[in-house]
Amino acid sequence: MRAALVLAGGRSTRFGDRDKAVADLGGMPMIRRVVDRLAPVVDEVVINCRADQVDAIETALAGLDFEPAFAVDRDPDAGPMAGIARGLEAVSAEYTLVVACDMPFVDPEVVDLLFERARDHDAAVPRLDEWFQTTQAVYRTEPMSRACRRALDRGASRIVAPLDDLDEVVVDADEIESVGSLDTFENVNTPEEFEAAKRRFEAE
């Protein structure tokens, strides 16, 4: 069993007043684009978000062939690691892809590779140059949940902190490009990046 945990609870301060998770990206809410791309390669989808986002995200995801679960933040401003920990509580699958809602180019072929590479390990985490891509990585659900809680308990704030407690496989850029594009990791943080992404989808 495979799950996808989509992180949507961030405040998106660089994006302006709108919630970018449900912003219209070329005729479709951004989070819907992410979920639609993941649906063929996972068995369940969990959305981590704030309580005040649930209605809008439910509307954005209406009409799917399956019903995503929601894991609502207990502390809305505790950061992405807390969002991962909260979201994993709602997952039943052994392995979970964690992905940010602002990655509308997420590549299902890359996701499939990450699930395969994670087998018999606690995680498969892409690393491009010196940077880990922790918010498009596959984790064994229970070990990652425990590792996040331990990291939070010791006051760690960096999202890579749970990796200290995991048996992870590093997936490099060459391996990613053997099955897909590095565009899979492109995220949309600003209105300018959003407009550029919108033009790409409208040109398809």
C-alpha cells in the first residue's frame, strides 16, 4: 500500500493574501493538479492543512474517484515537520510520499521510482547538489512519524532533522532524470512563479 501526504497548511507569506493551495493554476486549483498527478501511483491521499482551509480544499478536490482524508493541524503554525507528523497519523499505508501542495509539476514516474527505492528502507530522499528534497520524498510511515515526533520533542526545527533517525536511501539527480524531469521538484512560492507556471499549463 502506498499513500501520498500533501502538505497544504503553510501560510504562504510570499504568495500574498490568497491561499496558494487552491489558487487557480491554468483552470485548475493547484492542489488538484498535485493530487491528480499522484492518484495513479498511490492507494490513498491525505491532506494536511489548517482547519480554516478544509472547505476550500474539499471544493477544489470535488469529483475525484476517491475521497481524500484530512489531517487538520492541531497547532497551525508549528511548521512543516509538525504537519508531516500530523498527516502521517492519518495514513494506513506502509509507505508515504510526502509532497508540498505547491509542486504542481510532480512527476508520477519519479514518485514511482522513490517508492521502489524506499523498499526495505525507512526513506528514499532525493538530493540535488547539496540539498535534500524532503518534501518530495517517500518515507516508511511509522518510523518517519516517530522520527518527526522525536525531533519536535528535542526542539529541532530543520525539516531534515528526522533523517538522523532513519535508514534512508539518497536518490541523486542522475537517477531522477533516468525516469523523469527535475521539474518535478519545482515549487511555486511567489506570484511571479505562479504566473510562470500558469503560462506553462495554458500552453499545453
